[in-house]
Amino acid sequence: MIDPAAGPFLFDTSATSCFGRAAGEAEREWLRNYLALHLVHVSVITVLERLRGYGLALKRAEPPRRRWIEAARGEYLRSLEAPGSKVLSLIAATAVVSGELMAACPAPPSAPQRSHRLTESRQERLCRWRFDILIAATALVAALPLVHNNPGDFEFLRAAVERQSERFPGVGPLHLVSVRRLVD
């Protein structure tokens, strides 16, 4: 188990999704303890990914489900304004680190995912890969450990930063925490 006091952390989109639907008592208790001490830090890219997800779900949803999706979207947007959350913007340093990571790791290391009964296209997988790079760069620049739920992709980026540390002066290493390790 990771002590909530070890934060603050930057939460990747996949980690926020896990906590959003989580939820055994252990996860809820960990999150309560974390929130008593820290803000929930997310990248602006996580906001982009979540809103993109709501938009895609709305596009495919039958009319009765659309109302539920709109309500969930509204609740998510309100949560961003809540006192317990902080959205980290992209800044020039994040762009520099992202550019270096994109050059070092141009292709995603993992296969397309299936979600909502659809398999990602090559273009969608590349888009998600670039979002992961931007989130990793945000964590590096902010010097926050990154809580995630897709170890293959982020471990690949962590290794790239370590192998080519001269390309990432003043940042790193990329500290990763699997969302599963938070409560185990």
C-alpha cells in the first residue's frame, strides 16, 4: 500500500477513471485519506481526454442514455472547480519535454485497446499515445509521481527518460505508481 501522505501525485486519466468507478471500500478509504492531505492534481490533457470520451459516448448513445452522459459530464466539469482539485496547464517546459519524448518514442509500445465494444484505430492509438506523453511530461515538469493504470506505456516512457537523461535536463526521473499499488 502507498501511504496517502506520500503525495501529492498527478493522476493519469486511467487512474481517475478507476477511482470514478472504483470501488471497493479500500479505494474509497485511501482516497478519503489522500484528500484530507492533498489536492487531486490532473493534467489539462486528462480533462481533454475525459471530455473527448463523453463526446464520443454521446455520439454513439441512444437518446435515453444521452441524458445520463450529459449529467456525468456536467458533474465532472463541476468537480474540476471543486476545492480539492487542481488542473495543471501545459507550459513551455512541458512542451519541450513532450517534444523530446515524442522524438524518442514516436510509436506506442502497446496494442490498440478495446473499449465500448470498439477497437481503437491506428490513428486513435497514436492520439492516445501522444496524450500519455503529454501527461508524463506534465508529471516530470511538476516533479510529481504519476499514478496510472497502464503500466506498459508509462514504463516505456520512464525507461526512455532514464536511457536518454541528457535530453531531459532538470527533470526526471519519472516516478510511477500503479493505481493497483495504492491500496494493495
